[in-house]
Amino acid sequence: MAVTLVNPDGLPKPEVYRQLSIATGSKLLFLAGQVARDADGGKVGEGDLAAQVEQAYLNIGTAPAGIGASFDDVAKLTVYVVDWSPDKMPLLGEGVGRAAAKLGVDPVKPITLLGVAALGEPDLLVEVEATAILD
């Protein structure tokens, strides 16, 4: 299995994500949206976007590990942020960076960022879902 991340010619080349991933493998993993909950279901980072992003990304690193995969197998992320505005980008980046450091991974993936009015519970500020390719 391999995921190769690319910013092809003819498209912008952002530093914080890649435009596409080329994945080879025989199984797809669709990970439910991960939120700021620890392994016991406890709330993490109430009111703190960076802390919630960090926990959601840590959960994305934990889930595939349970089946012998890793964050490196993730081919695409979708991030939903409550009341998104561009001034929240530094907090998003901070949370991603902290999680990446703890997981020891490069967090740069193709990503779709969506602003939403609300999530499933009122204390949640972010939800992150992932698709991975497995062999």
C-alpha cells in the first residue's frame, strides 16, 4: 500500500495540504468523523479550537493503528469547523501541528475544509473525517 501526495503543475501549490493523493491498495477505510473526545468519551478542550483539532487528529491516528494501519495511510481528510472564519486558521494549524508532533507524522494531506453552523453536540468546535487506503 502506498499513498503519494502531489501538487500537480497547473494548480496552486499550498504548503498546508496537497491537491491530490495517488493511492494503491485493495481496501478502503472510511473513518467516522472524529471529535474532541478521549478514549473514555471525555470532553477535551472545551471552547479551545486548537485543543479540539489536536484531539480529533490524535483520534485519526489512533483508529487505523487498531487495525494495523497508520495515519500515513490516510489519503483524504475533511474538516468541519463551527462558525469558520479565516482568522481561525492559526488555531487550526496549531492543533494539527501539535497532533502531528505527538504522532510523529507529516499531517499534510488533501483536505476539504468546511464551515458549519453546528455539530452533533453543542460543545464541539471541529470534526475531522478520514479516508485511508489499506493493502
